[in-house]
Amino acid sequence: MAITVTDTEKVSATPVEVVKEAPLPQKKLQPLTREQVLALSDPDKLCLIIIGQTVYDATRWQHRHPGGHLTIRALCGKDATDAFSSSHDDFVKNKMLKGFYYADLKADAKEDKVGIAFRELTRKFEEAGLYKTNYNFYYKKAVVYSLMFASVVAGVTMSESMWVHAMAGVMLGMFWQQVAFLGHDIGHNSVTRSRTLDSYWGLFVGNFLTGISIGWWKRSHNVHHIVTNSAEHDPDIQHLPIFAPSPIYLKTPIFSTFFERYLPLDSSAHFLVKFQHFLYYPVMAFARFNLYVQSLTHATGTGAYSINEVLFRRDLQILTLAGFWVWLITLTMQLPTWPSRVLFFLLAHNVAGLLHVQILLSHYYMPIYSGITYDTHENGFVNTQLQHSLDIDCPVWMDWFHGGLQFQVEHHLWPKLPRHSYRTVKPILIAFCKEHGLEYHQETFFKANCNMISHLKETSKSARSFNQIFRDALNLSG
């Protein structure tokens, strides 16, 4: 399959950061079968993962892993070949992995034809230069973001009209939505290609400009990419007591490995879920406040985030989050009256809630399963991402509005791919899926929203009846 890159897609060179090599490998063991790897594995005692034809021991490394310990624990005993390759550069494999060598893997009797074809396709993308960043794309975005923020400041400081203040609030919400797309790119190291540089930029773009911690986002989002739509492991679909995207959440209490607690499943949860299709958009309009809490909790290492794990520059995580609140409060207080201040503040957050709608559309009504996949070739990385992700079909002139999230399937398969390459990759992926008989899902933005409401309404029927809820309430009180 030939892939070409036009002159307008020429790219800049990307810096490569220096990484210390891992310790030398231990004594070589006999080759292991996949079944033996799974039987031997324990996330606390012997965390084995398979990459290619090699078994590695990540037990001691998991809490030092820059991508979070939960990503490694989720893949304990599993085949992490494509999940690893999709989110790591070659130098990590070439320089670091050998220090975690445990054993060779016995060859499979059945060939993974889809996996082999997927890796070959990825190699062609790399050779075509699709993984290299076109910095002009981001320079233009930076100009647009600057003009958007300047218009917010002008609306706040140069007018006495409440209507102008309201429009400034709307523009601030759109600014947060657009900058979040850049933060998403940075969080996947798909801009400078340097984890250190992108991490510093993430502190500015994520923490300081939007109030959402890039450290918290990476911890949550990296897990989501590995265990997409797993009821117990994917934090992006764990929203009880308000939302239950699957009847799985309403049968018995689910233990969240991300939050390290059981998700609430009491009478109030059943009551709220009964109305989740009505609550969906109103809650999305205020969902940002939950992310503020998660960000501050994570940065300070409290609650579910008290576990000892790597966090890039915790001091700057806290400082930049504080800086966000300083500039936001200062800007809001420049408005002449409290009605204008409240209107500006709420409208900004309500409009920014559009981002949450966009995020949930990509996975929320796709199939949800219990446990973790990656057991066989049939439910490996490629199939897991295809079956549980949704593309939003939109014209080119609407790409600015979706910010890359409309290419969710492509993004989950190639998360390091720069945003500007996704439209080039999409038709190639569709052809790949047809060739190998694989699922590929896409809907228009309008249709996806309709499907979301219908899905939430259908799932709400699995909640307890009002009579049961009322009886449970009486039992609790008496």
C-alpha cells in the first residue's frame, strides 16, 4: 500500500531526549508459553508482560513508570506488544527493555495475521513521515488561541455591557475547549516528541491555561487507552452515582482499580440513573468542576492519588494550578458587577462542557466489558480499540471544532500520530479494516448524540424500580 506525503505536509525534525539504559538482564530462563506467563504473573509479586517474542519483568519498575503504574498492572500477564509500541519510541525498546528481560516467549501455533499487518502498516506510516510534527500547524493554532484569549480580556476590561461580558464568557469557554485539544496532543508527546519538553509545555497549556492537571490527565488517560471501556479499569466510563453507561454497573458494586474503591451503588445511584438521559447535558455543563477537584487532589497526592508513584515536577504541578486560579479570579473580578461576574464565570464553564460531550461520544455507548482483553489475537490491541471506539464523521472545515477527537479510532490505534495526520490515515484504516474483516464505527456528530441519549435511556431501565428504591430508603431510615 503506497503512502505519499504532499509538500504541505513537510515536517520539522524532532528532538530526542537522552535516557539512561536500564540494568543489565538477569540469567536467561527457558522459553515460556502465553499460558505460563499468565499463570506466573502477579501485579505485586511478579508483573510479567509480553512484548514481541520476549517476556519482561516490570514488577519493580511499575511505580517508576512515567506513564503510571496502572497501565503496567493492567497488562500483567498479557501481550503488550502493540500497546507498548503505540505509545513508546524505538529508543525505549532498544535501550531500556533489555534491562527487564525475564524469558523468551514460545512461538504461537497460530499466526497473528492482523497484528502483523497492523505493524507493517504502522511502519509504512513512519516511513512516509506521518509521525513527524508539522510545526506550522501548531504555530497557526497558537496565533488563533492568542487572539481568542485577547478578545476575552478585551470584552472584560473594555466594555460595561453585560451582553459583551456574556460573550467574553462564551469565548473563554471556547478557548478552553480549543486549548484542551492542544493539551491532548502534548499529553501524548505528539508535538515536540520529547517527553520532558512536552511535559513542561503541558504544565503551561494544561495546568496554567485551563486548570486541568496534565499529570492527572496522563494518569487517567493512559489507563483509558490500554483498557478502553473496561468496567472495572477504565476511569473514563466510571461515573456513578449519576451515570451508568452499561447495566454491568447496576447489577453488583464494581471495584474501580483507578479510584481504588467500589463505585457507589445505593438507592440514590439507582434513582439518579433513572433520569440519566435527562441529566446528561446539564451535568456536562458543570463537569469541569469535577476535573478541578481531581487535578488538585492528584497534584497534592491525597485521596485515591496518595499512592507513591512518579509525577513530573509536583512542585510545578501545584504552582501552575494555583496560577490558573489567580488569573481566572483576577480577570473575573475586573467585571463591574457581581451579576456580570457570575454570568461570565458560569457561561465559560458551561460552554467548555461541550468538550465533555465530545469526549464521551467516542466511547460511552460502545460495548462495555468486564475484565481486561489482550488474551488472544482475536481480542488483542487492534480489535480492542476498534470495537470500543467511535469516529465522528465531519467535513474538513469542521476539524477545528472537534480538534482531532473526531478521529478517535485512528487516535487509539496510533496515539503518537500528530493530529494533522489523522485525516490522511483515516481512509487507509477503513481499507485495512475491510481487507481483514474488522469492525470500524463512525457516526455524524448529531447521530452520535442521538445514539447517546437513546443508550442512556435504555440503560436507565436496568436501575431499580421506584418502588424498590422507596422500600430501600425506608429500610435505611428505619
